[in-house]
Amino acid sequence: MFESKDPQKTSLESLGEFGLIQHLTQAFEIKKPSTLLGIGDDAALMNFGGEDVALTTDMLVEGVHFDLGYTPLKHLGYKAVVVNLSDIYAMNMEPTQLTVSLAVSNRFGLEALEELYAGIYHAAEHYGVDVVGGDTTSSTSGLVISITAIGIAGAIEAVKRSGARPNDLLVVSGDLGAAYLGLQILRREQEVFKVNPQHQPDLEPYSYLVERQLKPEARKDIVGLLAELGVKPTAMIDISDGLSSEILHLCTASRVGCSLYEEKIPLDPTMIGAAEEFNMEVSTVALSGGEDYELLFTISPDDYPKIKGNPNLTVIGHMTDEASGAQLITRTSQSMPLTARGWNSFRQPAGGQND
Amino acid sequence: MFESKDPQKTSLESLGEFGLIQHLTQAFEIKKPSTLLGIGDDAALMNFGGEDVALTTDMLVEGVHFDLGYTPLKHLGYKAVVVNLSDIYAMNMEPTQLTVSLAVSNRFGLEALEELYAGIYHAAEHYGVDVVGGDTTSSTSGLVISITAIGIAGAIEAVKRSGARPNDLLVVSGDLGAAYLGLQILRREQEVFKVNPQHQPDLEPYSYLVERQLKPEARKDIVGLLAELGVKPTAMIDISDGLSSEILHLCTASRVGCSLYEEKIPLDPTMIGAAEEFNMEVSTVALSGGEDYELLFTISPDDYPKIKGNPNLTVIGHMTDEASGAQLITRTSQSMPLTARGWNSFRQPAGGQND
């Protein structure tokens, strides 16, 4: 009958997540006058009644983006909201509404869903966002969460990925790599637990790292801070896949190059300690770890005095002309091309990563 | 460790889909001034810059909402868009943008996704909607499609479920029950095919029914027609779960009762023939079949002359006071309470139904 005779000629893995989306959506054209920006930024941008409105969506799949073996459902609900709000903040905008769709297998009872929703509720409360709709359905296996967030521009208008210019400074909020190491710690404890179920993990020394993984926050405060300081970034993106991958997105969208200084990348001391414990190179973790949900943005050099010395912000490099490409300047002052080692859900095993 | 110790005290099945959503979201409050209408209608309603904006989302899960054994991927993509647009039209609004999120297992190759996206593309073209974003990720099993649609109010403002008044006329577009019988026919052919793979199905006599199931259309034309006729419905909903269930939603939201006349329910001759073949009662199919994606609405009796005789619209009853309840007036003029026999994804086996 209609059975799909899928020739499986091309595997999804070979294209990667970005390549796949690009390939599948290349035929789509923007026709509505209300659409300002389509696929390719942290959020789409529309204009309704003269007001800029952002729209973004993220889907989290059990066994791909999260493992319930070490992810409490309440934290999962919270994080599922946060990853979407982070995309709105990455447009320098304020999230206002969201919808939540769930597919759940019969392995979940009502109490489990109540836990998940408690996390969603707390995130919505914390960020002041209304949950205005959704869909709850059964699934044949596992849990799938699809959240869509809407936001509006505040006093300062929307910031896209495409506005960076040569000589702009490259700035990042917070510190990087902690969420990835938090995941490694949770996985290690899970392995120990499998061998010895009596094992009581002492996660106290790693509490910062574990919290960055399980209950990340979106940088609402940075958007507020920038408005306060009177700084409008020229381009912005959130760090979900890893610093190197996000820098390359900014460079591509803005058609510029960049010089990133390895020694400037902000790292938390517990992150450095844990990286050593796992025998990992700190810069590699910071560049490729992902899930930090910090904001990465570029500002005009004229705005430097306004952000100088702010403990929440670190200048990690500057943009260059396109021909110079994206370069990592190592601690030994060597220049090497920056390569994306961000996450690809079609390649890696079940983890705790979001797009 | 953090393994969810789910006591499974309450099964999701016992609550049903509507009860579950209501239970899980009862704590959510609307706080943003831009939110006009939250959970509980076909779409949420916001106001940005003085313009009403609708937001709706639907998740379709393989093995629950569709069976790829008889659903071509291109049709699935088309239908996934249509079910969302139908929710926007049910607000008397015009869809403008949508996002598409997919979770796909490695059983799907690129060519399969291209087929799915071809359907999405055709639907977006046909309805004049921009695809502005989405997410594509891997899944551990099966295919999950989550689509979110946004729409704006046209010349006539948004219509909610809650505005029906006693004496308003109850009107439906098109005819009912055909999609459900189309599904029965596809399933029957699939069973025959399993026994005899050489079997060549002759679906020609059932083409209308099969098309209603596999490639439904959203009633964009009805929203246009109503504007042309100068009719603003007092309440509106789309028929995704079955006529009786949708009428009860209108009655509950509007706090009214209704009298539905069985003999007035519009039926296509091929639907009547197929119902007889399957030994099913035509009215039961029309009342509970679902997936017709027709529009059900109420109008002031004063507007009756404007719609009288229109071949696209049928008056099937009228609203009454709340105390009278929702009544079905049978062909033998007996009055019986109307009961919801709509679809519940937590109760029924894999089908082809959407919420």
C-alpha cells in the first residue's frame, strides 16, 4: 500500500543538525509582510501592530537530550522552559508567553507529570512568563517535551546574529564549561550507582557544576543590565552548543571573522578542578561543552567603557574582516582556525544537550 | 540516585486528555497584560501593539496519531500543518507564521524527511503561511512532529468559544464523518495487504473519504466567506475530536445549553454508503468520528438571512439556556443528552486522530 519505501540513501548523521535544517528548509520563502526574520537566528522575528515579536521553539527527547536516570522531572521541566527563554533573551528581548506540548508513555503516572509541571510552573513564575497553551498526548515510548516561547522587544530593539562588524568586541556573560562537567559528574555517579546501589554520592564539592547542568538559568539579568548600561549589542546569540560553534554562527551571519583569546575565556575554579579530575583540557570543555546558556554578543568598541570591569561580562576577543576567518589565539600566542565542535543530536549518544 | 520513584498511583487514561491538561495547568495564572486568553480555546490570544495575535500548537506522535503503514509522509506533513491552521481559523483569524519541530529516529533517511517537508511546504504555500523556525533532532524511536502556528485577526475580530448566547443558531461547515470512515477504509486495506501483499486496493469509490483522512483542508474559505457575508460568529471551534465533543466545549465555555437536530447533520452520500458497509450508525460516526476539520460556530438569529441557502453552511440546531443542557433531538423527535465521545489518545489504540 502506502508503506514508505525509504531508500535510506543519505543518513541524517552525515549532514548534522544545522546542515539538515538548512537542507530541508531551503525552499521556504518569506512572503508575509509581518515576518521580519525567518529560520537561522535564535528566534524568528515578526512585527505585529508595530511591535517586534520573537518566536522560538525547542524539542527535548528522552534518551537524546536528557536521561531520567539522573535528571529529576522537576528540574527537567524548569530547564525545558529555560532553554527556550534563553533564545528570546539572545534576541535582546523579553519573553512573555509560552506553550508546552508533551508526549508521554504510560510508564509515567499523573504524579510524574505533576513533578514535571511543577518545574515548568516555577520557571514561568521566576521569569514572569504566562503559559498560554499546549498539548498533552500519549507516546509509544519515552517523553518528548516541545516548548514554544514568544517575546517582545523592550526599550532597546531586537538584536540579530547578523549585525557584528570588524573591530566590534566579543563579549560573554558568566563562565563557560561548567554545565558539561556537571553532566560528566552525574554520569560518573550513575555508573557507580549501577555497580553499588547503596552508594550515596557526595555531590557537594561539585554543586555549582551539577546545578549548571540540571537547573540552568537564562540570562534575563544580562538583557536588563545592557539596557541599564545603555549598550545595544550589534549581534547576539546564546551559548547552547558550545562557544566555538556559537562564535562561528555569529561570524557566518555577520560575514565577519574573529580573534578569540583562549586566555580570556572565563572559567570557574570548580570547573577547572573538575576538568583536571576528568583529564580534560579546560579550553576544549569551554569551547565545545555547551549548555551554558550564557549570552555571547558583540559591541561597538565605543561602548567598551560602559561594560569595563563589570563582573558579569568578559571581553574574550574582537571581530575581524571576513577574509581573516575565525581564529583562536592560544595561550602561547599561536593563531589557529576555530572549528565547531558543537553538539549534534544525530551523532552523539544520549546526553543532556539542547540546541 | 535521582531515578524517578514514580508511584504510578493515578493513570493518565483515567483523566483523559482534557482532564489531564486542566489538572496540570490549574495553577497557572495569567499575569502579562499582553495575554488576552490562555489555555482552553482553539488558540491562545495575545495583543501586541494593538493587534490580536493567536498562538496554537499540536503534537503528532507516530503510532498514536498516525500510522506510516498507510500514511504517505508527504500527506502527513501537509496534514500536520493543516491541523494547526484549523485552530487559527477557528478563532476567525488568519494564520501567518509557523514553526516545525521534528524528532526522527535513524530509521528515517534524508529522503523520507524531504518527503515530509515537501508536504509541509505545500501546505504553507497553499495557505500562504511563512515557515519561520523549528528544531530537528533525533529520537530513540519513531517520529514526533510538533507544529506551532501564529495568526492575526483580519477585518473582523477574534472569535472565542465563550460568546454563544441562548437562541443563537448552531452552524457547521461542510459535512461530517467522512474522515473517520476514510480511516476505517485505510485500515481495512492494510489488513488485506498483510494477508495478500499482491492485493491492489481499489480505493476509487472511497476517494473522497480517504482524502478527507489523509489530506484534510482547513476551512480558510469559511473565514473569508463569513467576512464577505458580514457575519461575525458569536462563538467558534474547529471539529477535530468529533461534533458532540466540540458542541459540549462551546456549551461549557459559553455557559449555555443547545438543541442539536440529528436530521440536520450534513452527511456526504459516500459517507452514508461506507457507514452502511461497516455496519456503523451514520449519526454516531458524524457525532464522534472526528478529524473533519470543519468549523462549528454560533451566530445571532438576526444573521440567519445572510447565511440562508449557502451550500457551505448548515444550521444544525440552536443554543438554549444552560439549565436545559446539551440535547440531541433524534430523527424520531426524542430528546437525549449529548455525550462526548471524542477521541482520547490515552485510551484508544494507534489511530489517525488529532486534538
